[in-house]
Amino acid sequence: MPLDRSRDTKEATLENLSPIMLGLIGSAAAGLMTAVGALPILLGKVPSRPTRDMLLGFAAGVMLAASFFSLIIPALEAAEVQHGAGAIPAAIAVVGILIGMGAVHLMNELLPHEHFKTGREGPDAASLRRVWLFIIAITIHNFPEGLAVGVGFGSGGMLGGLPLAIGIGLQNAPEGLAVAVALLGEGYSRRRAWWIAALTGLVEPIGGVIGAGVITLAAPLLPWGLAFAAGAMLYVISHEIIPETHRSGHQNKATLGLAIGLAVMLFLDVWLG
Ligand SMILES: [Zn+2]
């Protein structure tokens, strides 16, 4: 009898989880995909640069579609519920996106400089600095990604959050791989490269809980939160991810990856959302 009861409660809790718990679980699962994506490093199988550029292009495509279909359009819809159709929802989305882009830009500008002024000297200092700037940008943008997943679960329950959690998880895998490979190239051990890549994904559940919590407590913030998360992602796509995929001359593969990522996310969002 006790066995049966515990099974019942387990099933019940899955359905009755609070939005904040859903946000935590969903964003943690998405964040874990960063570590999963970096696994080939631990196994000693590093995909070739063209393949990596295509995979990272895929990540850019997924993020691009997620920005619009899972964040900007829901932001407009949420703003229309609050303010009616017209200029105000559009203005909220535009300003929210610009604040999100500006925030990541500021973090990019402010955070690393202190760290690198006194950093390692020598011929490879510039390359090491570039790699760490990339990693910091990935880590920073994982926060609004977690936020987006949390906001999705917080505002739309299971159906609101699931497409975002899947999409964000999908694009985290190539991002984790890119981070680990970049560190490997700077002479880090496989294990350390994998751990650092995994750590960049752990920012997501923090964003997830905050996103779900804030939206549950303060619904007026919903359109702002969604637009902000979209802006932060768009900044990283343009400023870090696409340039990284083009740096070694594999633009065609990178663009093919982007097209596939965009198509997959668009399909997922319309199908599941
Ligand atoms: Zn991303």
C-alpha cells in the first residue's frame, strides 16, 4: 500500500508542480545540455572545425528563432493584454530588447577588462583573452536564456516553457562544445575544459528560478522580461556566436547550420507552443 501511494503522489506532483519548480527543472535541464554537448572533449573526440562552425551556426539559428517566436511575439501578446493593441506594446518590446542588448554589452565591456589588464602576459595573451571573452559572453547570455525558460514556465505553465526549454537546451550543446574546444586549444586539460564548459550552463537554473519567480509575483513585468531576454540573446548572436563561426572561413557551413537551427526552432515552437 505505501508503495502505491508514493507512486500516486509522484504522478500528482509532476502535474501540480509550481511554475517556479517547473522553471527550475526546465532551465536546469536546458543548462545541463551545455555539459552534454562538451562530452566529446572528455571522450577525446573533437569534431573538426568546419563541423563545429556548423553546429555553432545551428545554435545561432535556434537562438534567433527563439528570440522572435518564443520571446518577442509572446512579449507583444502579453503587452497587448495589459495595454491593448497599438503603439505601447510595440514600444515596450523595442525598449525591452534594446535594454537587453545594452545590458549584455555593458557586462561584456565592464566585467572582463579588470580581469585581463592584470592577466597573463606573452604572445598568446591576446588569444587567451579572446577565448575568455567568448566564454564570459556565453556565460552571461545563459542567464537570460534561463530567465526566458523560467518566464515561459512562469507565465504559460508546462506548454509555455517546454518549447523554450527544448530550444535553449538544443543550442546549449554546441555552445558547450565550442567553449570546451576553445579551452583545449589554449592548453587546458580535457577535464578542466569540460568542467568550465559545464559551469557556464549552471547559470541557467539561477536565471530560471528568478524568471519564474518574478513573473509569478509581478505579471506586469512579463513583456519586459521576455523582450529583455530576447535582446540579450540577439546581442550574443551578433557579437559572439556568428563572428566565431565565420572566423575560420567556414561561412557556408555556418549559414547552413543557422538555417537548420532556425527551421528546427520555428517548427518546435509552432508545434509545441
Ligand atoms: Zn545560447
